[in-house]
Amino acid sequence: MDIEKKVRELLDEVLSLDGRSAAFDRDTPLLGAIPELDSMAVVSLITGLEERFGVVVDDDEIDGATFATLGSLVDFVQGKLAG
């Protein structure tokens, strides 16, 4: 499973980026850099991660660092899948 690709696709869907996420790499900043990623979008994104990857994300697992870059978000998902 290409987790990074699936996370990019989810970002594109949730944030209505019209394919812009295809150009994202692990170092692409997210939170604070993409205007569409506001607090409500973060909630939708977490819900999408839970549904797409079959994981449960507890409130205390999330902080700004999780959404700092595409890489940090992918690493979070990989950690959830491994755990």
C-alpha cells in the first residue's frame, strides 16, 4: 500500500485541491501553508484518515506537528498502522 499516495489523495479530496496534492512531496508544508487546511478541515481530515486506513485517532495523539508536512502526516499514519 502506498500510504503517501493515499494521504495525498485524501488531502486533495478533503481540501478540494483539484489535483494540487499530486505535486506534494514529504517536505511540503501543510498546516499554516495551505489556506484550505483550517481547523474544520483538520477534523475532516482526521475522520478521513480513520475511514480510509481503518485506524482510530485519539484527541491526545494530535498536535500541530502531525500536520506540519506531508511527511509528518504520512509518518503518523504509518505509526498508527504499525501500532
